Amino acid sequence: MAKITYEDLKSILKVTPPDISVGIYGFHGCGKTQCATQAGALMGYKQISILDMGIVGDAGDILGNPLTASRSKTRVKIVEGQPARNPDGSYEMETYESAYTDYAEPYWWPKNEAEPVFLIVDEANRIANRSVQNAMMRLINEKKVGNRQLHPDSRIIATFNPTGYDQYHVQEWDIAYRSRFMTYEFQPSAKEWMAEGEHRGYHPDIMRYIANYPNELLPWSSDEEMNAIKENSQTKNGRAWEKVSKIMCDANWSKEYGGKMAKFKTVVAGAVGYQGAEKFLQYLSTQNRIDIDDLLRDYSKHKAKVEAMTNFEQAMLVRDVIEHLKHSREDAKALKTLEKGLLDFMASVRAENSNVGYGMLYDSIKTWGATIYKNMPSLLKLRSYVLKL
């Protein structure tokens, strides 16, 4: 499945006609619903509605529940058991009120049916039963529920969690249901998340941490990490870090936890799990934190600070630098601008720390590190052995 960012999603929606539904799947907390809502607003939709399949129990939550209504009807008048006739011989008609079963408007239905709606079907693969799926199919295919019709320019976008993981209690879409959508794997970039964080006022320490460790936005970045997640454990994701940010932005945080890192780790673990909390608190405990991208772009202004660090702080910083390179490995232009800063940085840290850093790069040569060496050829001169790319 094609992987897209938020910018990709906006572009796709611009060129996709409204009669084609779009589906995006991604890990919990990656911002599917939030980004879809923002995209709808940017496209100019005045009505944005969310149909949350996580709370749909039966088809009535989509169709609306039955109610009794009445309407005027005309029929042949019956007199003493016989059809009544007019003087000209035609049947005499009478008007009467007839009761019938209709459906109440469902809670998510747009208020103004004269305007198109941007409908987000959230948690779309948490379908309760076959009747719900049938109702969904008609909504997607015809933009109809019962006898109600959405505006023809309305757009439907579905969000769903990945299947194939024990951590998600969701259903696999059958091939017919999935074929109704253009489907994409949704993973906003760390830069997009940080741009939103800047707009929302996330705590600076959270912003710097994600800038240095963008993979912390993912619940897991390897099978080993996924398998290490225990039952009832929390996992890292963008939504979880937003919660930690809100706590750190609260005036009571410094009063209650300032300087009590071990105690605060318990709080953070409630959002991102123990392993995520341990790594974050280790980062907070390093007094001389530096933005890695800025460090490598203009090392001269950070040199004195780096050289004054303790051995532990330098070792942590070297690991941060390697992690940053790993995340930037596909951006050849960016890597070339960071090459001189990297060499200057490695030359000024203690020898044992630079050896660890170069060792990490060399050990990755058969996986992600090959791209680093191709874009930073000067690294080849710093080893006594020849690296074969």
C-alpha cells in the first residue's frame, strides 16, 4: 500500500473527484482524524461530519432509528362496503392521513442538506455486523442512507487501524469493501507533526525531543520493539506526546515534579509506556541538550558547549547525531550540507565517543548506512579499512 504524508493527502484529495471515497490507514495516534478534518476545512467544506464506527452498534446508528410518521393519501371511498361512484360513473375519492414507518435523521447527518459535507468515517474497520456493513456499502457507493441522500458534491474519507496485529481488535476489510476506496498508508512526517505542535504550543522539550528522535512518533519501529509490548502497556505516538506536552505546560508540573525525574517517569509512562518514558527522561536528564540539525549545520557555535560536556553527555549526543542521520538518510541534499559539521563534531568529541559513532555508522553499512556514505564521501577517509558500497 502506498505510504503518504499529510501533504500528500491534501494533494490526493485535490485531484480525486468527490464521488471516489478515500481510505487512510495508520497506527493509533498518528493524526488520521485530525489531519482529515483539517484537510476538509482547507478544501472549503463548511460542513465536516464524523461518523464514528467505534460506537456504532447496529445499522440504526447509520440509517437512523425507525419512527412513526403520517402523510395525506387518496383512495376510493367505500360506502356500505361498496365503492362509491360519482354521478358521471367515476369512482369517488377521499383523502385520509396514513401512518407509515420512516427513519429519524442519524446523529452525524449534515444539518444543511443543500450544502455538501466532508464526511469522515472514523474507525472504519470496527464494523459490528453484516447489516452495518451493508448500510456502509450503500453510503459509500450511493451516498445514501435509507431514503436520505447526501449532496452530490459531498466527499467521504475513511480512517482505519492496521490489521494483522494482535494489538488491534479490528476486522480485515473484505476485498469488495476495500475496493470501494482509494486506500493509502498514512504516516505524517515528523516535520508536519512539529509544525502542528508549534501551532498548538507544545512544550519546547517535547518539540526538541521529537526533532532528535522522530521515530518516537511511531508505536514501534521494529518487530522486536513491537513484541516487547506487554498487555495493557501504552505505546508511543503523536497523540501520546501531546498529552505529555499538556502536562509539562501545566503550571503545576514544575511544582509537583520539578527535579524529580524518577517520579515524573511514572507519569510519562502512563502516556507512552515505560520504555518510551525511560528514553525521554534520560534525554531530559542531559543538561546540555542541543538541536541536532542546528549542531551539524553550524558546529562552530556549539563547539565550546560540546567540549565542556561530561563523557556521558557527549556519548548521548553522539547517539543523537547518528539517529538524526538515520532519519535524514533519504535526503541527499540535506546530508551534503551536514557533512562538514559532522566531521568537525566527531573531531572535537572524545576519541572513545567518536569511535562509537563511526562504529555505529560502519555497522549499518549493509542496511541504512550505505546512503550516508554515498552522500558523505569524506567519511570514507576516516577509516583505516576500505568500505565496499
